[in-house]
Amino acid sequence: MALPTFWFLVIAFLWTGYFVLEGFDFGVGALLPVLSRNEAERRQVLATIGPVWDGNEVWLITAVGAMFAAFPAWYSGLLSSFYLPLVLVLTALIARGVALEWRGKVTARERVLCDVGIVAGSALAAFLWGAIFAGLLWGGVLATVLGGAFSLTLALVHGAVFLALKTAGPLRARARRAALGLAAVALPVAVLALPGIPSAGAVGGGFRVYPLPWLAALAAAGALTAAVALLWRHREGWAFTATAASIVLATTALFGTLWRAPLPGMTVAEAASGPYTLGVLTWIGLAALPFVLGYQAWTYWVFRKRVTA
Amino acid sequence: MDALDLARWQFGVTTVYHFLFVPLTIGLGIFVAGLQTAWHRTGKEHYLRLTKFFGKLFLINFAMGVVTGIVQEFQFGMNWSAYSTFVGDVFGAPLALEALLAFFLESTFLGLWIFGWDRLPRRIHLATIWAAAIGSNLSAYFILAANAWMKHPVGYEVVNGRARMTDLWAVLTNPTALAQVPHVVAASFVVAGGFVIAVSGYRILHERRTAAAETDTVAELVTSAAPAGRDTAAAAAPRRWAAGRGGAGRPKAGTADPGMWRSSLRAALVMTAIAGAVVAGSGDVSARYMHEQQPMKLAAAEGLRHDTAGAPFSPLPGVEVPKLLSLLSAHDPGATVQGMQDIQQRYQAEFGPGDYLPNVPVVYWSFRVMIVFGLTTVALSLLGLWLTRRRRPTPGWFARAGVLALPLPLMAVIAGWLLSEIGRQPWTVQGELLTAASVSPGVSLGEVATSLAIFTAVYGVLAIAEVRLLVRHVKAGPDPVAVPSGPGRPGDTDAAAGGTDRNARLQPTLMY
């Protein structure tokens, strides 16, 4: 495989990891006031993501850092052309991060402010990522709003399923009901939004020309449907696997489409760094990634138990 | 005023702000890890209380370092897309490595440390704070290697108007980086040392006042057992614990055995003194590289107009020490140091017409602030070590001086960055790319103005919040800690976990 192709896959992998992992962080954060009835339950909700959200966010830092190193023109073109939306993303991530870390160290009145930061920051970031990539594929207000609605609702369902999986007691039942209710919105939005990814403008090509993103988008809708069915039957672990798969497949469709043109008028090969940089980064990345994945997985193992109130 | 000026202001504001928190993360992380190691080794409860107390301050600060750091990584692409496209092949590599090798380590293991107090065996839990702290320090290495490349680009060639890396090892072992990394990391330990000295000094003074008040009446003591500010600590459970069992002769929140703050003070004094020596030594090496690689910065830092053999050093305008600048920058009292106007003429001949001078007053004064404030902090630590030698009590005036000196090391490191980066102007990459050619061509003045306004406002609010939060927690003092039994000898902890673990449980979490 050519090195630029390999690094495009690496970057797609890193963004996918970010969307899957922070997807439930965003969903849990945004659902905080909806699902918890008192302070003990709010702590219970936040304790599900407390040990892991910061490590999950590093997937974004790594994805963007890898884009900078491997595709400088893509990195700089994307970031400078989505300037104000990214300012908002950064503001949202700042508000959410500080609020999550400070919440346990402030007065009850200030805690309300932290909760506002967590909810607004999580919801805004979840909306904006979908909006930014829809804007990249299509441009225009309608596509942007639809893309944002898709990523936000998918994150909410994903987060609610995660809570149902990771909590015990009344919260667990409430999270399950919320996930089923939210899915009633998320599914139609997904059915509207997902075909937009492979069919985007000139870059996609038809199904016969380039079927991969079409199949991935179709499978993403299927996975989301399966998640609802599994949750209905109280299979929380499998339902979470299905929502995660839905995000993986939607991101696959996105990067499958971007493969043709990561930015309008730019090819992957044009955007890529030289073979020396890509080669040396490949070796370091291959050596380090198993460790990173290993200790992150170990964190989830350490905190595998359901959180009780 | 155009987009370039605002983009530069934004980079300055966000970077300086980010670097208010980063040194404390770098230095305090290791300090907290050291405290926890001391507790693990000795089993003395006051080390655990100090670990948790400084750990909480560390976490309040850590959050700010993280969130302001994300802005930095995005900013290169958003405001400086021409720069990013030109340098990404070389400059992006250390950034990607920083995320992959350092940030994952730091964030993942910090999460384990915060929430793992009652989940992990003690030795593993101790290892998590070390892994996180090492991650922070490793990140400093990568970002400083990237920064050093801007000052002294190595291991690359320019192909089709873009820098192409030819040697990663050369980039990672850039002599400029190898001098800069110990300089900045050690300066971070001076900042953290200054912070711990100030906090310990405050607590020493506070507890002496409290002790003096308590000797007046016993009744007074009962009411002060719930010290002011404890309501602010969010965790309700530990407070109940304090109320329920705190009366049984355990140290109460906000008070401590007298030796406790002395240990943190002495440890910080030692750390600051050692780090100070490293800062001075690596600063000397950096000055010599500056003489070779960035003569304009050196000339501006000294206000030297013309090439001068045996150049004097002026600690303040009007005061000159003969030949000292040549001695410092080249280790030869007779060496020629280049002057600004002569360099300007040489640069015009080499790079074409233009103004190659940085903002001389800023560079000149930053240099002096860095040296004077930095050295004052280190001198204070040496003085403190002398005053508190052989179990001598900390003099009250010294504790007060430690509190007042808190801003000095921070101002020194910020001045150091102003010297370093403003002194590099008008280049982003010395001799290769001008700052004016680095800015994003498609980003408008209005967009940069909007983001500058948003970040400045958000950062301003958060700065006030962070200071208030830190002050409140310092005033409230450490929480009482439930340790019925010490950790025992290292080695028996894991084996004994089944039997004594339940008793030995610490309070559940630091955070939520």
C-alpha cells in the first residue's frame, strides 16, 4: 500500500476512534440534566465518563496532529476554511473540560455553572462536528444543519446506551428509556442524513463507480436500527456495540467519500508529506500504537463495573 | 491593523496564557508523584495528606493546561495555514509524536490516578501518577523540539516551496532543542517550586496564627474545628467522616502537624535550587547557540547596534560590564558579537530589502525580567535552605517572602518566551519563512478579531475562576485522611490487599 493511502487510513481510524469514544462522552454530558434527578445521580452520570473522557479527547489531538504531519495542506486548508465553527468547537471543548474537572471542587452554586458548561459544551461540540463535515461535503445551511442534527442525535443515543450499560438502579432504566425515545428522532435524521455522505457533489461518484461509502452509510443506518432492537430486548452491551458500529460505519462513509478529494480540488497524494516523513512516522506509530491501545483498554477494564448511586 | 497583526496577538495571548498553566503541570506533577512515593515508602500520614492537597491544586491547574493546549494545536492551521503547509512535513511530526507518545500517557494515567485510589493496588496507583507526570514532561520535549526547529531549522530541504524532512533524528536532537528542553523544563520546576514555597509559607503563617488564637480559649478551638472554607469542598462524604470520626484525635481539615508544611517547603526549596542550577547552566548553552544561530535576537536582547569585539554586558541601561557579553555568548572575552544594524545590512544583502529587526525594547526588557526574576526565585530558595537547616524553624518573614515571591518565577518564564519568540521576528522559521508570509491567506480580519475576542474573554473569565479556586483550596487546607494503617513495607501491600485493603481504603476520589 502506498504511504499516503496508509496514512489516510490512519487518520480515518483516529477520527473514528474520536467520534466513537467522545461520542458517548458528549451524549452523557448533554443528557446530564435530563437523566439525573439529584446531585447523587448527577455524580453517578459523570462518574461513568470521569476517568476516561480526557484520554478520549486525545484521539482528536492525535488525529489533528497526524493530519498536520502527514497531510499539511489538508490540515491547514480544512482548519482555516472552517474558522469560526472551529473557534466554537474549541470554546465548547474548553467549557466542557474545565467544567468536568472543576465540578467536584466548587460550591453548590458554582456547580450549576459547571453543569451548564458540561451540557452546553457537550451538545455544541457534538452538533458542530457533524455540521463541519457536512459543510465540507456539501456546503450550504441545510446540509450543515442536517449534518449537525445527525451527529448530535447519534451522540445522544450512543451516550444514553452507554449510561444504560454503565450504571445501576433507576438511572439505568431511565437511560434505556431515554435511548429508545431519542432513537425515534435519531433514526429518521440518520435516514435523511446518511445518503448525503456518499452522494456528496462531484466527489462521491455513483454507487456503481465507488460503492464503499454507499455500503458503509447503509450499514450505519442498519446498525442504528439494530441498536434500538437490542436495547428493546435489554441487551445493553450489544446495543452499545451497535451504536459504536453505527458511528464507525458513518465515519467510514465520510472518509471513504473524502478519499476522492479531502478538500475541494485537492487529492490525497497532493496533500501528503514526503515519503521520508510518512515512512518514519509509520514505524514509530506502529511501535507505539499497541501500547496506547493497550493501556487505554486497561483503563476501561479497571472501571468496568457499573457505577452505583 | 490587519489580520496578520491580530493573528500574532492571538498567538501571543493564547500561548502566554497556555504557558501560565503548563509549567505548574510539568513541575507539580513530578512533585506530587514524589510526595506519594514518600508516603508509599515511609507510611507517614502527612505525606498522604500533602499528596492529596497538592494533587487537588495540581488537578485544578491541569484542566486549564489541557483545554488551552487544544487551541494551540488548531491555531497553526486556522491562523497560520501558509506556515503549516510550508513546515508541516517537518514541524508536524513532533506534534503528532507529542500526542501519540505523551498526551495519551498523561491523560489516560491521570484519569486512572484520580479515580483509582480505591480500585488499584497501591504500587500500581503510585505508578499511574508517575506515568502521567512523565507524559507531561515528554510532551515538553516534543513541543520544544518543534519550537527549536523554528529558530534553527535542521534535517530538511525545501522542495517545490515546501520544507521536506530528511532526518527526523536531526530534528529531535537539534542542539537548540537539547539546550532549550532542560532550560524550559527546569524553569517549570522553578515555577512549581515557587508555587509550593508560597503555598507552604502561607499555610505555615496561617497555622501559627490559628495556634496562637487557639491557646486563648478551648471553646475557640471547638468552633474552629470546622474551619472557614470547608463548605466549599464539594465532597459531602469526607465531611461527614470528619464530623463523625474527626473528633477522635485525628488531624482536622485545615490543620496539620507542624512538620507537614516544613517537609513540603524543604522539598520545594531543594527542587527549586537544583532546577535553578539547571536553568542557569542550560541558559548559558542557549546563549551560545543564540550567538551562532540567531545573532539578531542576541543583539536586540543587549541593544547592541554594531558588530563589537569584546562586547560589554549591560545589566541595566547605562551600566556596562566590559567584555562580559562576549564572554557569556562565546566563552571568549575578545569575541566579536554582531550588532543589529550590521546584521540588518547583511540580511538585506542576503534576503532582499526589508526590516529584519524585532521589537527591540520588548526583547531587551524581557531578557532582564527573565534573568532578574528567575535568579531572585532561585536565590530565595538557597536562602530558605540555609535558614531552615538542621531543624531550624521557618522564620515568619521568610514564609511571607515566599508568598510574595509567587509571581516572580511565572513572570520570568513568560518573559523568557517573549524574548525567545519576539526575538525570532520577523521570521517564523529563521532564514526560511517570514511571519508575514505565514498567515492564512483566506482568513479575514473580522474572523480573527472574533476569535481573538472570544478567546480573550473566555480566558479572562477562566483565569479569575482558577485563581479564586486555587486560593480557596489553599485557604481551606488539606482534607483529613482516613488511614487506619500505614502502607507498611513496600512489597507486602499487594499481598495483603485481601485482608487489610478494606481498612486501608482511602477516601474514594479526589474529583467527583
